[in-house]
Amino acid sequence: AISIHSWHSRLSRRVSAMGIPMKEVKFEAFVSEFIGTFFLVLTVGLNAIQGTPLAAVSFGAILMAMIFSTGAVSGGHFNPAVTIGVFLSGFGRQELRKVDVCGYILTQCCAGILGGITSASIAAGTFALRPAVGYGYLDALVVEVFFTAALVFVMLSVQTTRMESGNEFFGLAVGFTVMASSFAVGGVSGCSLNPALAIGVSASNWLHAGGGYPLFSIYFCGPVLGACIAAGLFRIVRRLEFQLPPHMATVPDVQA
């Protein structure tokens, strides 16, 4: 039988021979993603249930803080749409292993569920993601797609390019994008932009009120489509990244 270590060594040599650097994601990266996603969903939930004024500022602030806290460890995704965007944009620059993509998404979704349930338990209430009064399902889907695309595009541009490597503002750029999006379309769709958040909110609403899943597809499929659009736009705008030698075109380091 071939040991896991032997299999991994062979795979690493094969990837190196292709000239593609491989990042080995360690356990602490998944823990970081769990922590960041949990506190993001918890913050969103508590603000939404209590009807906090200027809640968008709180959303952006907690995201900034968590990105600056753990971005060097895991990349600071906290969102399956971002992870998908990073994966799709990486072809030709770096191979992000599919198993790590799946691990990130699973971790984020579990953290989202725990964050949603925790917020509902603390605030003794719940809420559901749905289009606001006066807007339809298509309106909600369109803004979720567009503004997720904006979020993922910003994340890819400030966090995964050689030109912006080592910058000190990436957390601010991502946080302010979420804040601006929340102000712009929070009154249209609720501004989820994050499948892990949608799963967490839906789970907590189902447990406490017996509903929450009918519109789940809008808040899951919309952000995923937005991530695909962002990856495509990124490959057009940042085409120079794909013309550099593989060892020069980098994505943010994940602890290896």
C-alpha cells in the first residue's frame, strides 16, 4: 500500500515539475477561516435581529479586523464565494488544491451555521434573508450577483496579485467594499454576498421559526455566479499576472 506521505511527495514532485507552486494548507488555516467566518456571521446576525442603525459599518469593521488578524494565516476568505473566486482565478498562476477548496468551504459553512444559531440564541430572535418590500426575487438575485462580483474582484486584486503583494491596505479595501455594498443594496436583498452567511441564517431561522430555506437558492447561487464573473474579469484586467513565470506570479501565502 502507498502511504499518504509517499503519495503526497509524488504529487508535490509532479506539481513542481509543472512549474506550479503548491501551497500546503495546514490545520491552523482552517481554524482561522472558522474563527473569521463565525464572528462575521455572528455580527451580522446580532445587528440584523436588533435592527442596529448603521449596521453596515459593523459588518465592514468586523470583516476588516478578521482579515488583518488571520489573513496571513488563511488568506482571510471567510466566504465560499471568495474561495471559489480564488480557485478559478488561480489557473496559470498557482494550483490551489481542490481538497483545500472543499475544506475551506466546509469550514466556512459550519462556522456560518454556528454563528447563525449563536446569534439567534443570544438575541432570542431570528430573521430570514428575503427581498425587501417593493423588490422581487430577480432584483435580489441581480444585486447579489453584481455586488458579490465586486467583492470577489476587489479581494482578488488586492490580495492575490504580484503587483499588490505585501500591501498594508487589503483588509480596508475588502471591508469598505462590504460596507458600501450593505448601504447600497441592504434595502434590496439584505446584502448577503456570502453562501456561508446564507446557510447560517437559514439554519437558525429554520430551527427557531420553521422557515428560511425557500429563497436559499438566491443567496447561494447568486454569490457563486458573482464569484465566477469576478474571476473572469480578474483574468482580463490582470492578464499580466498570467504572463509572468509561475514562480513570480503569486497568491497570498497560506501557512505551510
